Amino acid sequence: MIIYKDIVTGDEIISDTFNLVEKDDAVYEVDCKKVTVGNENFDTGANPSAEEAEEGVEDGNKQVIDVVHYFRLNFLGDEASGTRAFGTKKDYMGQLKTYMKKVVTKLKEGGADEEKIKAFQTGAQNYYTKHIAPNFKDFDFYAGESMDPEGMVVLLNYREDGITPYVTIWKYGLTEMKV
């Protein structure tokens, strides 16, 4: 199995157990699923107490998006109110430009040639222009486990069916770790 980590922070972002679809030589789009977590039931053989039966123990199940849950991605904003960390395209572009500069630096340190770097920059610009900017209001933003503000921001949106969530991950912002 290959785990893909953020080249800047080292946070685990995704693995090859998911279907990574490359777009514009810049990003991977990964379809996600909603999964139910919580309310683990450990049968100890004992009967529930009378108090629990009367009160009706709350159902502790929660629906989460698999990639967000499994890789411990953190919502950027306030989930309770639905406020996002990047209220405007300008806010997001500030973070994205800083991140892209760091990725270019890491690519150069890793020996990437100018052609690869140019392909990354062109692909990222094209993807942003065609997919992110026109649908900006529909995206949610997630950071890796470290919550490092200089790290990758993973974008989450829903397919045209309105049911299937998917994440967008910057392809050149990943390093591979084989496990």
C-alpha cells in the first residue's frame, strides 16, 4: 500500500486504496463515501441497567466522509455554524499561492526539472480556473492532522448528483510512503 503525504507537512492525506483520478496534470480527484462511525457495542454479557433502559441511551452513531475520517483531516472553519475558513476566493488564493511556492521549492530540492515544475504550475492554474473558481462557494476546506497553516488544503465538494462527495488533492504536493 502507498500512503501519500503532504510534501510540506508530512501529514497523511490519502492512500492508493482509494481510486485517484488525475485531472489537468495537477490534482487527484477522489470519490468518497459516507460511513457511519461511533456507538461501538462491546457485549460484556451483562444486562443493561434499569436507568439506561428508562432514559433511552443516545444513539452515538455519526455519519462522516471516509477520507476525512480515515486520514484525520480537519475542517477549516466552524462546523456548527457552517462558516468556512476561506470566505472569499481572494482568501483562498492567498493560502494557495503560499503553498504552491513551498511545493515548487520542495520539487526543486528533490531534483525536479523545470519542465515538471512548469507542468505543475500550468496544470494548477488551469484546474483552479476551470473547476475551483466557478464553484468556489460549494467547496469545504480541510487541513491535515497537524493543522499546519502552511500545509495542503484539501477541497471537498459533491458530484453533480448531489450525493457523492469527492476530495481534490494537489498531485505535486504529495510524497509517497510505501507500507
